[in-house]
Amino acid sequence: MTTPLKGRWKLLKKIGQGGFGEIYAVYDLETQQKVAAKMEKIDKKKRSVKLEIAVLRKIQKSRFSAKFICCGRNQVYNYFVMELLGPDLSTLRKKQPQKRFSLATTLKLGIQSNFALRIQNETNEIKKGSKADCCIIDFGLARKYIDSEGQILPPREKAGFRGTARYASLNSHNRKELSRRDDLWSLFYVFIEFLEGSLPWTTLKEKEEITEAKKMYTNVDLCRNLPKEFTSFFRHINSLKYQDKPNYKYLRRLLKDLYMQRGFGENINYDWEETEYQSTSMKQQPSRKTYDSAIAFTGITNDRSINSTQKKRISTELQKQEIRKMSNIFFHDQQKDECNNQNNEESDFSYRKVYRKRENEEEKSKNSKSEVNEFEKMMKMINAEENTETSSTVIIDKKTICCTIL
Ligand SMILES: Nc1ncnc2c1ncn2[C@@H]1O[C@H](COP(=O)(O)OP(=O)(O)OP(=O)(O)O)[C@@H](O)[C@H]1O
């Protein structure tokens, strides 16, 4: 791959890899500027580059699309050259403390609703105060949903799975035809991930498991730590049928109003542009981890293999960490670590699966009464000792808990 594409675009280094293609930073020998090229092997069974080119060309007028430069084919690749954008939001989020964005950043991005940054400076690096548009990339799975007369195309009986398992809507998991509502489901999941640092199914690998997890989480579960506007967002998209046009105005208004209500103003920086604001705003947002951990904590109380001295030690630790301030308790369990090692990703929810399973087993064994008593006893003990607030009674597999306070 040393020969420049069309004798003009020299491949520098690989900057992205997706299921469909490889993205390279490319040097334009003519303009002496850096651009990007998406390369898809010709022998690839599933092709998407041609479709992407068609979509990208169609939306060139939008300020939020990467500028299309040219397309071509050589012996190995179908490719297209486009504007080089900055880092994608997922990369930026992972660099943030606790791998989450503040509400201000999430809303600011949500109001734009796009996915990779255009950094307007010469070096294409993020610097404080740099102005960034957020552009949509990757149209490999785009599909026409209206005919030439503007009528919604009838849904196919059975469609294939489309998307990235983590963000795909349940309709996609259920092999239903996708429509406008499904993009909003993905956007909704992205919001949760931005704000919480992970989704309940982040560490699950199998599509089927992810499907089950998505079915299991109600809006209350997903939005419990978030402003009520996200529940309204959820309710609206949940009400949409295949052919419905989402009320984009209403959804945007929800985000905008919340943004204004919180006094964020027009000139507030994104999290990656400034650290000061973000660190204070983070403190005010209880994380998903805190909720899950509180649940995990109650699991310990049912665990007869943890003796009262150990339980006392745990509660003293908790006190030390002053986590009561947020009535949240952090736990780190071994299972979670294992998942982290595999994935190097957040795994706040990995153990949910474990205790859900355990919960079912426990239900079956109809042993819950004595466990509740056990739990209550434990809670009384801890409350008496340190006045700790607790919240829930979900059961967790005892083997997965180690009592490291984060
Ligand atoms: N124009 C660009 N400038 C800079 N980076 C880019 C650009 N386009 C894509 N990337 C990077 O490359 C990654 C992969 O690109 P893209 O999502 O288009 O590939 P894909 O093969 O279609 O992936 P997927 O399997 O997610 O559909 C992106 O997440 C992004 O980080």
C-alpha cells in the first residue's frame, strides 16, 4: 500500500477500524493537507463503501457531514477520500474521568446529534477553546425508507440485524425493519453511555444476552440518575410505530430546555476543552455505578459466608469513604475485573447478570423470607453503627464480591 491512491493521496497511518473498512490518515500530495480514506477490501462479502459514498455525496450541503473528496478502486480496495475529522466521541468519552461526559456536554452534543469532531485548527488537535462541529460518519448501514413519492416503504417481514449490538434498538435485535425511531433508540443509548460511562449491557458479548438485557431495563432503570427529560425522551421514542415520524422538534426542545434550565449558556466548553467545569459537574451526578453498587451491597447482606466481623469492616470502610453523602456505595467485584480485563471497557453492569440469575434461582427456592430477615438484620446493624443509607434488596452471587471501595 505504498503507492499513493490515484498518484495523489499517500496513506500515512491507520486511524480507525470498523467492521466494514479501514480508515487511514492520508497526505494529499497536491494540496499538502491531511485527509482521510476509507478502504474496503474488494473481496469482502458485505460491501458498504458504495452505499456510503452515495449517502455522503447526498448530504454534502450539511455542515455536519465530512467533506467528500473522491472515490476509486484499485486491485485490492474500493475506497473513498474525505475530510479528516478529529477524534470520535467514544474516544473522547473514555478519556474523561469516570469515562463519562457532563450533562452540559451531552446536551450540547445531543442538540447537534452527530458523532465525530471537526476541529478547526491546523494541527487537527484538540486545544482549549478550539471550536468543534460534530459530524456524522459511517453510512454503511443507511437505508432508504421512503419511495420517490415520499411514501414510507412497507416493512419487510423479516430483516437482518443491523448496527452495533451495544447501541442497536430492540427492533433490530428482533430482526424487524428499522425506521426513523430506531436511530433515536441508538441516540438514547448513547446519551446514557455519555452520562453514566457505560450501559447495562456494556460488557455482554453475546447478542442474545444483550437482547435480554435491553428487554429487562425499563426507563426507570435506565434513567434513574438522569434528569426527567431523558425519561420523556424515552417515552416518546417508545411510543413510536414503524411508520411514525418522530417529533424531532419536541425531542430537541427537551434537550434545549434542560440545557437552558441548568444555566449552561451558549459559550460553555465541552468537557475535553476544559477540565475545571467538568470536574465539578461530575461530582454532582451520581453515576450508574453508584446505583449498581448499592444493589451489590445488599447482596452481601444475604451472604452467610461473610461473617459479621467482615461485614463490620465493610461498613467502616464505607464510612471512611464518606459515600453516604450521595447515599451511594461503590463496590468492585472480581467478576467485573475479569470483564474489564477482557474488554478494557467499563463493566459496571457485568455483575447484574449474575445477580439477576441468582435472584431467579432464589425466587425458585422460595427462600426469600429468611433472606429478607437476614438482610434487615444486617442493615440494622450497619445503620446502627454508622447510619448508612441503603436502598435495595437485590441478591448477588457471594463469590463475586470483594470489598474494595473505589
Ligand atoms: N473522516 C474521518 N476522519 C477521522 N477519523 C475517521 C473518519 N472516518 C472514520 N474515522 C474513524 O474510523 C473509525 C471507523 O470508521 P467507520 O465507523 O466509518 O468504519 P466502519 O467499518 O463502517 O465501522 P462500523 O463497523 O462501526 O460500522 C471511526 O470510529 C472513527 O474513529
